[in-house]
Amino acid sequence: MNAAVSVAIDGLFGWYMPGRSGRGVVLCPPLGFEGVATYRGLRELALRLNAAGLSTLRIDYPGEGESGDASAGRIAGQTGAIRRAVRYLRDHDGAEEVYLVGLRFGATLAALSGEGDGLVLLSPFASGRAYLRAMTLWSQTADAMPDGTAIPQDPASPVIGGHRLSPAFLADLPAADIKKATPPGTAPARVLVLGADPAGLVEFYRARGSIASIEPFPGQSQFLANPYGAEVPHEAFANVVAFVAEGTPARRVEPRPSEPDPCISGEGWQEKPVRLPLATGILCTPTRPQPGAPLVVFINSGMNIRSGYGRQSTDMARVLAASGIASFRWDLRGVGETEDRPDGKYPLYVEDTVGEFRAVLDHVTPPEGVIVLGTCSGAYLAFHTICVDERIRAAILVNLYKFDWDGSDDLDAIMRHQFRSTASYASLLKRREAWLRLLRGDIRIGAISRHLFGAGLARVQGKMAALLRSRADRARMVAGRIASLRRRGQRLVLIYSAGDVGIADAHAQLGRSPRGIIRRLGRDLLIVPGADHNFSTDGAQERLTGIVIDLVRETRDAAQ
């Protein structure tokens, strides 16, 4: 089995593995949040296909992942990216045949591209209209503000799972129809559909002369639901590998050597993949660096890949580069492109991730030091690392759930049920569907009760415990560690969405008085109204980017 190497194809970013046969496979991922949720699974599928002798290429569409933004948000740009990937396998890899394996709207794009000697459609949408209906429904049930209300949407450019659908993309969707885009004589020789058969695609392809079949998609819901807890659909993937590997031709041409560490560039920035012993990341450097500016290092929340929820890390990195600020975004072990953890655990609220992060800093820290931007569980890792590593000049903690993790805390409940504030649960219980879910047992009321009870007592418990602690114990308390950071000249910025559940722990540790918080932290808590937990609402990312740029300037000036 080969290790994937990064490739750059006309502004597209991808991962390529040469095989021993004459057949190659382009994997076409879903868009937006579904692409983030299934990233790790599609990487696993690529490894399995490669182990069966097939060359594989996974690509990011324009405006997604790490690719450039030319033709971003246009279906013609997305199908054009698939065509360029096919050409790469034919020209660079020497593949005689190329199959396309697409998932969700990636399957739709694969079919619309008109490419491929064979086609595998995993839970496809037959049309752009069907895709928009499904995503709109998903957003109405999954996207929410901290108080449980729906995220305000601009109908002309809605946000689905943190990813904005542009007006141009919405305008393209009505014309995106697999049947209309596949005239007689253009269908691939072999077609496999896994999951539901929307609009009778199997019979349609048979009528076009394809050998078409359909198989169930066991494990589909567990695979698509969320990056956290996503399960690889082993049976479905075995069927895909068997179909694609059947009758592979012998390789006649050896692959051409790949360019090492290819760069992708845009206006004001250049990006280069970095493979470290414990991490995979992207270094974004400005065309005109700002003298004395520290490096900004992103730590994403949960199991989100290095590009971030809603591709926010990639987008912010390129905006920072326009201001002369370099940045590094990366995957923890077990996330994205980085290898699995030896213990098989999720890398969230685990002590050894601090050592892992410090090992990454050994490779990327410039003389000017670094500023860390962490969100949710990433904020937790950022806080615990800055406490033991003076190379971190400052840390921005966004929606930190807790400063310290208790062994009795239920990670599964927190991640899967996305605990919000008391007002959030009150709002949810006003909804008929919430009561139905409660009666069915879908909502774990015991876990919610324990969470709300704990949040309500956190402040009282903190005060009582403080009376019993020795001076050494107090030094290890959050306030004591923050005081140590300030004495060393390190800065800490705490930012919360209005109503976020993590505010309760911040008040429990730092007090409620604005004057007292400023005395302990050196600045006030920043509460951003109108922002969801992931800062994907209108203006939230722009506000956060401005805070990062201001802190870079403050840190740079203090060092001069």
C-alpha cells in the first residue's frame, strides 16, 4: 500500500496514490459539511482501492478544502475539476481506464462530468433541485444558534453546515440533472448505484447501454452524520472495491514522478503541504510578509479537518496572508490526512495531544513565535499548551467549553448532542418535534439534566472549593495559570458566541464582574452577538479575523 502524495493540478489540491494496474479512480467527495464529515471515510476507501492495485486521486473542488478559488461555487468549475483529475490519471499516471467514485452531490457531479469508463454513485442526487431540498431540510434540523433558534438565513445565499451556497451556485442547480446531461452514446460502460435509486437512474443507464446494477448502502447514516462518531461503511466499501477492481487491465506505462511538495498560490498567498511525523498540515505564506509578525496556528474543533468547519481556516489563512501574516493549519492524529492514534481514541480532551502539538511547534515555530487560534475542543488544547510552552506568545480561545476536563465528563453526550445553554433547551421544548424525540428516547434527558444542573452549580462549587485549596492548589487553578501567563508576557483572548454554554465555566473560573475579569485576564471576555457556535453566521468570521489581525499587531509591537 502506497502513502498518498499531495498534488497540485491547475490550482486544484489533491492526494494521489499510484497503483500497479492500468486502471485509476477519481474519488469525487460531497460538498460542504458532508465533505468534512466523510473526509476520513473517503481516505479509507482510497487506501482500500489502492491496496487492490488501483491508482487513486482525491481532489478538492475549486473553493473547497485546500484548492484555489478560480471558478469556485460554479457547477461548471466542479465538473471541470473532475475532468482535469481524469486527465491527470491518464497523462501522469498512465491509466488506460479511469473510474469515477462519487458520494452524494459528488456522485451527481461525477455523472454530470461525462467522464469515466465506469461510474460508482454512492447515495446520489439525481438533480440539483433534489440536492437543494435535502440540504435545506438538513439545515433546518441541524443548524442552530446557541439559544436553539434557527440560524438567520439570506435566501439568496444560505449557509448550510457553515458552508455558504453562492447565488451563482443556486442559479446553476436547476439545470443540473443527470438524465438531461447524459444523451445517448455518452453513458459509461459500467455503473453501480449504492443506496436509494433516485429517479430510476439504474434503468436509465441500462436504457443508455450501460451495465448498471444497484446495491444497498449499509451504514450510510452513520457514515454521513457527523465527523465525530462517523463509522466507515465496511460492507459498502467492500462492494465498491470489488466492482471497481473487477477486470482491471495490466499496467503498460509507469507513472511519471510526482512533484515534491507542490504549491498552490493565489493573490497575496502561497500554500505548501507539510508532512510531519505526527501531523499533516498546510503552511500559508504571504507574498509580502509583515516584519516581526508571529505565525498563526489554527486548531480546529472536534474532528473537523484542517480546512475547518465551513472551510473557515483556509479562507481566514488567505485573508491573513493578504495582511502579511503567515499561518499553519493542521490535522491532529486520527483526523483528516494524519495517521490514526495508537489507542484508537478521538484526539479530543486527551492529555497527550499537548505533547503532539508541541512536537508540531518544533517544526513550524519561527523566531517571532506563534499565536494559536483554537475553537471549542481546539481552544482547550490551545489553553493547555500555552500554559507549558512559551513559544506561544498568545492564544485566542473561541467558545471554550471547559478550561479543565473532568474524567466524569461525557464526551459523547457533549459532542453528539451539542449541549447549549438553558435557554436553548427551553426553546427546544417548545417545539412539537422535540417532544416527539423526547418520547421516542432520541433525546437523553438525563444527560441534559446533569449538564444543566452542573452548569447551575459551577459557580458555587468553584467558590467553595477555592476556600479549601492550598496556595499551591490555587496556582494550578485556572486563574492561577492565567496569572502565570501574564507574568511571562503571554496573552489570552476569550471569545464566545452570545449564549454559548462555555460562558458558564468562564464565569465560574474568572468571576462575573467585568472589572474582576479584566483584572485577572488583562482584558474583558468578548461576547459576539448573532454568532453561532462555529462562527459561521454573517459577519462572524470577519469579526474574528479582525481580532486575530489586531492581536498579531499587539504581540508584534510588544516584542519590539
